[in-house]
Amino acid sequence: MPRTASQFKEMKDQRVASIFEAALPLFIEFGVEKITVDKICQKAKCSHGLVYHYFKDTDAIYEALIKLDNFKNLKESLLGDIKNKLALDVLTTFVNVLIDATSDKETSMFAHLILNEDGKGSFRDTLTKVLKQGQKEGEVLGGKPEDLANLFIYFFKGLYYKNMTSKKAIEVPSKDVVMYLFKKNRY
């Protein structure tokens, strides 16, 4: 009996999901530029032809990953509503969303990808501006905003990496403790 259209769609969705499942941790570990279709095929245990049937190259896989609803929703939670707010309030939102992203491995991986982005409008760029604003407002610890942004990002990337590689739940610091690291007035 021939397959139905819904069966073909289900097969496609499963194949694409297995490609994503293999590619996401590889993008995090090696970076988008250093990943090859061969590495993805090895991890997904599938043929090159299957990957090329759905995607032109690794950039197309990455572009498809960041269009997934889970990724877009997380990014929107982070960067969506920060205009005209005090820097400490924005920083609190960042900490809350990023700590919550440790709740499962997939969300940790998406958060890690967001933190890896560079350039104008990236999370790193926005965070640096927020920290600079917070210093002007007298609420954020002194120092170079770029250095503080790196500290913030590396702290969370470390949590996500630990979460992705650990077989059991990791201990996550409280949101108040993380905020304490960046506040100027610590009383």
C-alpha cells in the first residue's frame, strides 16, 4: 500500500529533526564555520544525500535552526521588550531568561547559540550597551562594559555546556547571586 501525504510529511519531519539534533551540539562545540556536512552525517548516522536533499549546506541547516519557534521565542524573551527600561531591569530580565534556559538541554543549546552571535544587534552588542547604560545610571559595576559582557556570556555558556554534557541535572546558582556579581551597590 502506498504511503499517504501525511506519512511522507512525518518521515520528512523526523529526518530533519534528526539532522537538527546532530547539528545543534556540533555548531556549539565547533562553531558554524568549522562544521561540515560530513560531521553532521556521522553524528546523525545518515547519508550525505539525505542531508543535501533537505539542505544546501551547513549554513542552510544553521539558518533553519534559528528559524525554529523555540529559538525565536527564546531570543524574543531576551531582547524583545528592553527599550526605555532601566539597565538593571533589563539585566534582571537577561539573567531570569538565561537561568530559566538551563531547564532542558535543547533550550540550553539554543541559548548558547544566541550568546555566540556577534555583530550589531547581537545579544553581546545589546548586553554591552545595557552594561554601559547601567554604569551611567550608577547601578552596574565599573570596568569596561565589553569585559563585563564577556564575563556574563562566558558564565552562562559554561552553565549551558555543563548542562548539555551532564547526564544529571546541574546545580544552577540563584538569579539573585548572578545579579549580585554585576551590581555596583551590593548591600
